[in-house]
Amino acid sequence: MSQAEQERRIVDGSAWRDFCRALERAGETLLRPSTPATPFDRAEGIRYLTRLVRASLESQIESGDPRHPRFYQLSNETIKIGNDNPDNIYHNCNVSGRHDYRIRGNLGTVPYLSFGTKAGSYDRDGEMWPTGQIDSRKMHVEPNGDFEILVSAKEQPGNWLPMLPESEMIIVRQTFNVRADETPARYDIECLDPGDDARADRLDPLALEPALERAANFVTRTSNLFIDWMEDYERHVNELPSDDQERCQRAGGDANIHYLQSYWRLGPEEALLVEADRIPAKGTWNLQLSNFWMESLDYLRHRIHVNKATAHYEPDGGLRIVIAHDDPGPGFPNWLETCGHDCGGMLFRWIESEGDHPPVRCRVVKLADLRAGAV
């Protein structure tokens, strides 16, 4: 398309109209045969698409220039993607492997902080495959918590976050034990070689329509990607086998996490018992519930996740978690609420356990039997 044609489409509104039509087509993902067809689930699906729109515009329009990088959020309390972790604060940053960057920050009291560079993009190929990672356990951090990281394709001394020439994004994970008790980490990023174009920080009219196209593609392809995953997980409903770890990493996962991921479905009087005989000596873990769209359930108002620091353990050190629509009673402190859902996604993470990933068993029982002590 010529420059004159690009400018005409901006001026006459064609670029905007095509963006809106692309968003309309994105709604067809909600109508795939495998998606729940109840008004409640479809309403959540529509809300999910609005959240993806917000995330994609923030990424592509407001934060899309790798010469002027900034941290933003593709997942938070009201934007949820791909079984987002309620124990995390996430940040993303668009970068380019052609440039060098410096991150400066303070660790706060967060137990685990990781920075990972990624190549690929959900708006193109549904992947964010790893090109480098560094975490707080391996970083040099000053006694007051300050740190500095150099990000580049060429190896650097000190704290170095590797990239490849094709790297396009940084994903940051702050993982907490009890979030309310911690001081989050703070960090900023700067590009060390942005070039000399004095107009580079201005909106480029010729770049706007491609950014809108990427934003619309992100909505469509992200929603389809995780419906694909849920269709796969339906093969082992109410179980928690190890997931395809390579696929999880290609989708933007953390190299220090082992993922067990699945689909849960419970009737009105049923409960799901989740059990592990032991907990690894190193690292931490958590279990969360999500809806069908793989959005974490409302963790601000409900107990939909549990981790190593918040769980109650059996006398022998084992773990027993109950997933149920209603409170099973005081004898079951590790109760996770379904928040009005009868199905959805679930994810168990072994985090930094250094290859020790005990199996996690699941079985559906009657809630009445559980309360009666018959299970």
C-alpha cells in the first residue's frame, strides 16, 4: 500500500472502520462448538473480549515503540489471559533485539522476581517463545534492594538479560506468598540506543493502521488460542497431569515453573479433591481456578487460589484441597470457591522446585460424603 493510500485511509476513516469490523469478527470465537452456551458463560466471554481489546490497545498503540519502551500490563485484576496467576504482578514491555536496554529498580520484599525476553507474538503466531531469562535468585541486588539489568543480544557483565535479534517482548513476573504482606518491586526501562530522530516519540500516522491491525489480531488469536487449549484439556477433565511444558514455554511461560493444567467440571452436589502426598523441599507452588476462557476467577473477593504459604497441611505433610460450589465446612481449610461456575480451567504450578514435581491426584466426590467424613 502506498503512502498516499495509507494516509487516505486514516483521513477518511477506513482504517477505523476496518478495525471495528475485525473486532466484530473476533466475536465469532465465542460461538465455537466447544464453548459453554449459557448466558453467564457467554457474558463472561464478551467481557473477556473487551479485556483483550484493552490489553491489545495498551500494547500496540500506547506502548508499541521499542525505542521508547515502558512497562504495561497484559494481565492484572481486570485483564486476565491464559490462567494468569493470582499470586503474580505481571508486566510486559515491547523491545527489539536490535537495541540495547537498561532496567533499574528495587526488589522490595517480593520473594521471586523474573524477567524473560520473548520472540513471536500472540497477534501473529500465538507464541512468545523464550530467548533469555534472569531472576532475583541469580541477580546481584544491593543491600537496599536496588538492582540494574542490561538487556541486549550481546553478552554484558553483571546482571544480563539475554535477547536474540528477533526478541520482541519482556515479560516480568513478581510472585508473592501473601501479596498483602509484601512490598512489590519497582522498575523502569530505557533504550540505550534509540537513534537521533527527534520525531520518534510522536504518533506516526503511517504506523497507526498496522498497530490497529495487530491489536485486532491479538484479540482474535489470543481468544482462539486458549479455547484450543481448553479443548485439549477436556480430554482429562478433573485431572491434573503435567502439561506440555514446551508449549507452555512457547506461550510465554517461566522457565522455573512446571505446569500442571486441566479442565474442571462439577455438578451442584459434587466436589473435587486435589491431593499431593508431599511438597518439594525447595521452591513454592500454587493452585488456581479459572473460568472456561482461562481467566483467573475473582481473587479480590473470593478464595480461588492457594499456595505454599497460605495452605493448611495434613499431619504427614501432605496436601488436600477441596474445590466445591459450597463451603464444605471447618474441617476443610483449603476450600476453593467456584464463584457460580460449573466448569473452567485449573492450573497447578511447581515453582523453582529444581525438577522435583510430585504427582497431583484428583477425584470427584459427593459433597455430602465429604462433610460426613466418608471420603
